Amino acid sequence: MPYMKDVLGLILGGGQGTRLYPLTKERSKPAVPLAGKYRLIDIPMSNCFHADIEKIAILTQFNSASLHRHIWSTYTRDQFSPGWVQILAAEQTPRSADWYQGTADAVRKQWVEIKQAGTKYVLILAGDHLYRMNYRDFVAKHIESGADISVAVQPVSRETVGGLGILKMNNDNIITAFAEKPKKPEVLKDFESTANADKPFLASMGIYVFNTDVLQAVLEEEYVDFGRDILPQSIKKRRVCGYVFDGYWEDIGTIRRFFEVNLQMAKLDAPFDFYDAQAPIYTHARFLPGSEMHNTRLDEVLLADGCRLYDASVRECVVGLRAIIGKEASIQSSIIMGADYYETDEDRAENARRKRPDIGIGPNAVIKGAIIDKNARLGSNVTIRYIPDRPDEEGDCFVARDGIIIVPKNAVVPDGTVI
């Protein structure tokens, strides 16, 4: 569709990602691994490619080195491609010496580069959501409706509404009211709809289409955030329309949601289909062998490439790239992210000399309700217990958040440790 050539896909890399700590200790939110072999940034990138969006820019700020490596090694286009993928990193300039203060401020500070794309429309996307959307339909509806701004919206339940921006639309899909993360019962009642008893509220997905001239105009007003500032102000004086999306969508903004969404992907009836042949999710191409398993029991496991499992029991888990799980290990309801590389014989000899475990899960480990980040070293006879009401805390080799134990990237858990 020719109008997609006039769309700039603008992916927001997000802030410090404190709610996903310690997964964001050494990486930005969009670079966090997902479903064994992907990263969160692969979702909006893939959606853009399927929609024939030729120009894509990613705004980055915190811990962005690994994200930059992933983008350059995965999405560089050849010289015969008409478009480009560009990283716009926060930087000191004569115009600004500050970090991004919010989503709108990030776009404002990169406006010179955004304007140079020369597109009529800017599609603004988040880098930490899981969904599959046809952006062609979204942009087409925006153009057809004559909107200045279009907002992707989704019906949501009462239980989830408190952390989202909610809105009201009239019969022409024009947004007439907006409230950011409402808590007061009288506000919720005013936005409640009787059309859907299970999901009586319409929430903003944080995905927008702007006419480029309109985006430039609203950014001149020094607003910091799209959801908190620009959207409420714009509905008073501009044509702001809603685009209802009723497919699967998850904002993976907390450790709990990250944990739950990943484990859902290992279920027989997983709510998101990574096996869609018409709209695959792209990621970095790797040249890994098939996973090998010896005398191992697997049940409801999403298993990535290049793994080695020996005499283990693994249930309700996501097992990432190059994961090694030792003999008699028992792992349940956990995310094992795997490793960035295989250790050599020399590496293992050095580990033995330093009395340090090899990368992976050691023999006789018992793990339940945990996230084991990449390159972690768990020794033999390590136990990680699931305690539902476990308070948040941080130890020498683990972090507890939302009742879940996270073993950070490159952490070392000595033999016999009980957490």
C-alpha cells in the first residue's frame, strides 16, 4: 500500500526500566529476552516489517549497548533497500543537555532527525509490548477518519484498568475524554461501558499515529509525556480518534507480568502464536545445533536452540538459547534464559581451578518459580524455593521481586546454596 511509504515507525526504548530490575541492570527494556530466543524489540520491529514500513527509528537512552548490537546485527538493510533502520540515542546537543524526561520529550529532542525522514505520518510504538498488529489497517483507518491523532485502544477488565490510561469514544470513534491511571471510583464509573461486562473499559495501548505536522505542533508546547500530557490536551482542540484492537496484547512492564507471559508461551493453548507462518517474529539469525536431551522429562516446555539437558525433569518452563541443565536437576515454573556462548574445555578447567561453577544449571538443582538470567552459574545441589508472599530483597547472588527469585546475568550461585 503506497501510503505506508509515508510512515515513519518510531519505537521508544523506554527509561531505566526499574520495574523490570534486575533484568534491566545491564540492558534496556527492549533488549530483555523473550520466549527463549527473541528480545522485546523484535515484536514492534517485526510488525513494522510486515506492514512494509520502510523507515524505522529506535530511541534509546539507558543501558543501550546490547540493544544497539542486536539492532545492527539483526536489522541492517542492504544498499538496494529503499528504507533504513536508525538508532537515535540520547545525547548532549546545543539544543539540550538533559536526558529524556518522558516519551514526548524523547521525540522532541530527536525532532531534527525525525523531520528529516520526510514522512506524512509518524507511528509511535513502545518497545516492551507483546502483540501482533496490522499497522496497515491502523494507518488506513487514521487516514480515512481524517484524524490528527489516532490511538490504538483495547477493551480491558476492571482488575487491570488502574495501571492504564482509559478513554471514552463517541459513535464516530472520536475520543471525548481521557484519564491516566485512574484510581477514584467516581472516575472509573464515568468511563465504564455496559457494552462488555467482562472488559468494560477502553484503554490506550500507548501506540499512536500522528500527522507529522500535528506532532510538531504539539511538541512545541513542551509537554513531557504522550499519555499524561499530550493526549488529554489534544482531545480538547484536535480530532483524536480511537482504533479498537481486540487481539492479544500485553504490556510487559513488571517482573510478575514478564514471568507470567513467558510461561504462558509454553502452554498448549498459548495466547500468542509465535508459529504464525504469515507473520513470523524476526530476530537475530544464529547458527546453533538442535537441542539434545538425554533421559530427560519435559512437559509444557518452550525449548530454544542449542540446549543440552542431562537426566533432568523440566516442567512448565521456558528454556533459552544454549541452556545447559545438569544431571538430576528438577526445574518447574521457571525461565532459564540460557547463555550467550558455550564454554570451552579450557574455560571449564579454569572454572575448576577457581572453584567456580560452569555456566548453566548444576547437577541435583531444585528450582521453582525463578528467572535465571543469561550466563548465570548455578553449582550443584542449589535449591531455589517458591514462596508466594516472599518479600522483595536482594542477596549476594539473587534478587526477589513480586514473589519471584531472579538470578541476575553472570551471577554465581555456589554449590549447596538455598534461596
